[in-house]
Amino acid sequence: MASKLASTFRLIVPAGKATPQPPVGSALGQRGLNLMNFCKAFNDQTASFTQGVPMQVRVSAFADRSFTFTVQRPTTSYFLLKAAGLQKGSSTPGRTNVGRLSVKHIYEIAQVKHQDPFFQKKFKTLEQLCHSLVGSCRSMGIEVYDPRT
């Protein structure tokens, strides 16, 4: 019989760089999970990705202190910042734009993100997801422009 699910939680961990230090150590340690097993399994599973890319991880912890995890695509903000060539967003979004992205960039990111099951449930069409990405750009101080105009 399978053990009872105790909790599920999400982490953002750099690909290939999981260590038992915070945030991984504190999140897993307070639930009594084996840190080294998670770090080894995560680093093996993300070996094909570029080192340091922030990966979203959904961890399911069980009552018998076992766990399972799924690695999802990098965060939306990572894709937007990378496409704009930035390290971080604006400290005063709405007043100061720190970068520019074309509508084509937004569409390409939307195509990648729409493959994620979570985004397929939340956004029925690519157009809805593109509108959400434009909103994320605004909140980060990235201007979205249409090169045709």
C-alpha cells in the first residue's frame, strides 16, 4: 500500500546545483526528507540543462518520509529577462523601462510555456498566455513593441 501524502510544495532550484543548503535544505529538512537523495536525483535529472538555469520543482512528501518530484520548465521571468538581455527587472516598473521585447519574442516564450501542463490548464489559448506575458513584462519594466508599427 502506498504511503499517505503529507504535503506538496514548490521550489525554484538552479539546474545541476542542488545542495543541502537553503532553500533546498530548509524546505526538505523541516519535512524530514533525505536531502542528499534529493540533491543527487535532481542534479542527475537536470544534467542536460544549462547549469544554473532556475528550474521549478514540485515535490510531494509522504508520511513515511519518502518523496517524489517533478522538474518543470524554467520560470517565466527567467525567459523574459533572458530574451531582453537583462539580469534583473526595473526597480520602478511603469516609470522606467529597462529593456524591450518584440511581440514575436512574447509569442515564442508563450509557445514554450504553453507546453507545461499547468499553463495548458490556466490558459486555454496562446493569445491568453501572451496577454499574461505582456503583463509580466510591464511589472518587470520591459517594454513590449510591435516591429510592424
